[in-house]
Amino acid sequence: MLSGSGSPELETTGFELAAGDSRRFQAPTGWSGRFWARTACNFDSAGKGSCATGDCGTGEVECKGSGATPPATLAEFTLAGTASSRDFYDVSLVDGYNLPVVVEGRGGGCAAAGCAADLNQRCPAELRVGEGEGEACRSACGAFGKPEFCCSGAYASPATCRPSVYSQVFKSACPKSYSYAFDDPTSTFTCSGADYTITFCPDSAPRYASITMVLKYE
């Protein structure tokens, strides 16, 4: 996991979560950051090693302020500063996809965000990387680096950067996820006064694992 600029780190920056396991975190008011899963990992007894997808490049289980190497599915949060304000959350495929992730708000009447589909099975051949547990699907930006896919340069606005054939594949499979940089209207969700559960591989029980984030309003 990675805290946003100006937000404190939570109790850890990386950990193993076995199939069927869960872990609970308490986040302070105003916290922002992102969670993701790493797959096909190989760590020794000292916690040294790496992962085929989502690796953060530290050579350790702890990411220590480093983000995920694309492609990786990201669960992103910007929490409110008061109990009466609204949180923002989303699941992003802007940096590609490595596994299904769903975010659910509990206690605030919130809509679920995320991608429960196995997008690796629908990934265009030119975006595919890895195989087996290390399989992932790159974004068009990550695969080709062109401004029209990365929404950069002359394409750095919603008016000029439109959905590509690749982002439309993502959106069709995962309508409640960010498919490209300016996919805000159908991809950002808000809620207030809720706890959030992030579930990895939700339709693959008993292989799934989850994280529950509890908000602390002061």
C-alpha cells in the first residue's frame, strides 16, 4: 500500500495475505492512498524477494513508500476530514490490471466500486504480459506510451483524450472501474461515515482475501 502526499503511513506498507484471510486497518481523518495486490511472489524467511505483478521494487515485503510497478489494479481512497463530509474512492485500471478488486462501503449506504471480472481472459494480445499467476494486462498507455493513450501533451484534457478501443475493452468488462485517465463520471464513488472493505478475487472463493479499513474521525 502507498499513502498519498501529506498522509501518514498506516501500520505497514506491505504484508502477505493468504487466501481466505483478512486484515483490518484504522485510517485517520483526511487520509489518502492506494492499495493493490502483488501476485506470484517469492520471499525468503527474512522477507527478501519480489513478485511477478504489482512489485514495488524494494526487494522486500514492505514497500516503504514505493508504488506498484504497472500493470496493477489499484484501489484508491481520499477520506474526508470530518464525519459529515464525503469520502472519495475508486478502483483504477489506468495503470493496467493484474487481478479483480472490489471496494464496498459498509454503514453508509455506499455503492460498490471495482472490477470483479477476470480481465486477463479478455486482454488483447498486444497488452498481455506474463503467464499463470504472474499474468497481467497492460494499459494502452503502458504498452505503447503514446500521448493519445496516456492523456498527455496535446491530449491532456477530457475534450482531447477520448476512450480508446483498449479502454473500451476495460470499461465493458469492468464498468465500475477507471478505464483511462478521464473516466471520472462513472468511476469515482463517494460516501460518508462508512468502513471500507477491499476484496481481491471476490468471485474466486475460497481463494479470495480482503482488507477492511476503519475510519477514525477525530
